[in-house]
Amino acid sequence: MLKIKDSVDLKELEKFGFEENEYDYFWYGFTRPNPNSEISILVNMKTRHISTGIDMYADLFKIHDKIYDLIQAGLVEKVEEER
């Protein structure tokens, strides 16, 4: 499971196009290639875990590229899944 490192200020995500919402998440989303298709990446502000939401028309490369950018910037770490 991927998460944002505890040492990172979550406001750093704004530099990558993420927006804070009223549900305690930082959200990055876009619609492609079909106007009814949505891809989103969510970061839970409490746990810092990264999750994705896609539908059958989504371009998965967009998600991979954005998460790769976060990894390259040193913001992400891999943790064991909590049970």
C-alpha cells in the first residue's frame, strides 16, 4: 500500500495539482478520454493512504504518471496493508 510520508506537509500535494476537499481528502482528478469517464487519486488526510478511483473508460496511464511524479519527488512510501 502506498502512502504519503509522515514527514511531508500535505499542502505539498497542491504543487502536483491536488485540491483539499471538505471530506478530509486531497483529491486529484480529471475526465478522459470520454466526458463521462473519471479518474481520481485520493489521499486520506488522517491515514495519508493513497487510493484511486477509475471507471472502464479511464486512461490508467494518467494515474500511473501522477503517482510516479509523487514517488520521484520523494513524497511516497510503501507500507504494509493494515488488517
